[in-house]
Amino acid sequence: MTLLEMFEKQGNWLFRYRSFLPILILVVGILVYIENKLYPGNYSFEGSAYLVYYELFCLAVSFFGLFIRIYTVGYTPSNTSGRNTKEQVADCVNTTGMYSFVRHPLYLGNFFMWLGPALLTAHFWFIVSFCFFYWLYYERIMFAEEQFLKRKFGTAYTDWASKHPAFIPKFACFKKPDLCFSWKKVVKKEKNGLLAIFLVFSLFDILGNLVQKSVDFNYYLLGALALTLLSYLILKYLKSNTNLLNEAGR
């Protein structure tokens, strides 16, 4: 097996389980966060008046990643930019909107969504390790995805890809989306992301207080989690049992 074949095989495997494998990194991050709560290090904001502002900044970073995903998904047609896990799916090559200045905007959004909790640990070397792991992890997935698109669309894809960066945006290339924004598609596809953000940050908050034998929980965060969970269950029901969220071509 050549290196290219191995990279593609690894990428397809990682693509299939990309929703679960990062949880291992999250577990490590929680352990680092707990250790930092118990034994604040040189990079910790623990006990600082700026702690609440730092936590809000971390939350904002994750929401920035979700915004990237929402903007991307809201302007794309059906069978593109999905959350499919069994195999690659693409009925066309997206070249407008976010795709006009970066080839993999969804993975860029994922990076910032996961960077928020990584920053929350306030551990410099864990944050650096997370960025390194993320690059290695998604590099394989992006490679496999591009091989699939190259075989399916040929020069239509390679000509576009040669002019657009894979991960670091080139804003000068921006092109207005061809389609109008679809909130229905966003609600169907990205409800998981909003719930995940509040769930992860609430988990950090609860565990951090418990190990310090404190009950000073962030009730605003927990309230947002409860509302988001309720919204998720309602939208899940609507998606599975009604056509309310369906939209032709999206």
C-alpha cells in the first residue's frame, strides 16, 4: 500500500468516527482542567478577578466556530456539507460563500468549537497539544475527502481547489453564495453543535466546582443547557415525525 493509499484509508476511517474520537481528547482536557483547579499552575486564571472574563472568552471562541458552521451550512444545497458518517457524500462542488475562501470551512468551524474547551483548561501545553492533534487528525480526513471529490468531479474540483486554501481562509476570494440562507437546514443540521457547547462547558463548570467542594455553579450556563436540551428534543421530534423542517433542495 502506497502512502497516498494509506492516508486515504486512514482518513476514511477517521471520517467515519470523527464524532466520537475527539471525545477522548475531551476526557483528557477535563482531567487537565480538574488538576488545574486543584493545583493552579503558572498559566491558570484560578483565583483571578479575570477568571469569569476568560471563561466567557472561551465560550465565545466555541460560538465563533458554531457561527462558521451555521453560515456554511445555511447556504449549501442538499447532500453537501452534511453530518454523514458512513461515507463521503457530495452532489456538487460548493464554491461560494465560505467555500469561496477556504476549502474546508466546516472543519475550521469544528476547530474553534473544540478550541474553546481546550482554552478553558488554561494549560498552555495542553492547548498546544490539542492544536497539533487536531491538525494531524483532520489532515487525514481532508485528504480522503479531497481524493473522493477529485475522482467524482475531476477538473471541476481540482481547478477550484488549486486557487483556494485548505484551512486558513483567503478572504480576498470571497464570492457571494448562490442560494439564499436556509434556517430550516441550519436548525436540522446544527442543533447538535449548540447543545454540545453548553453541555461541555456545563460539565467543566460542574466538575470544577465539585473537586473544589463548592456549589458556586454557573446557573446561567446550566439554565442555557436546560433550554438548549429542551429545544434539541423538540427539534429532534419535528425532524423525525413531521415535514416542518423540510425544504426542497436543502
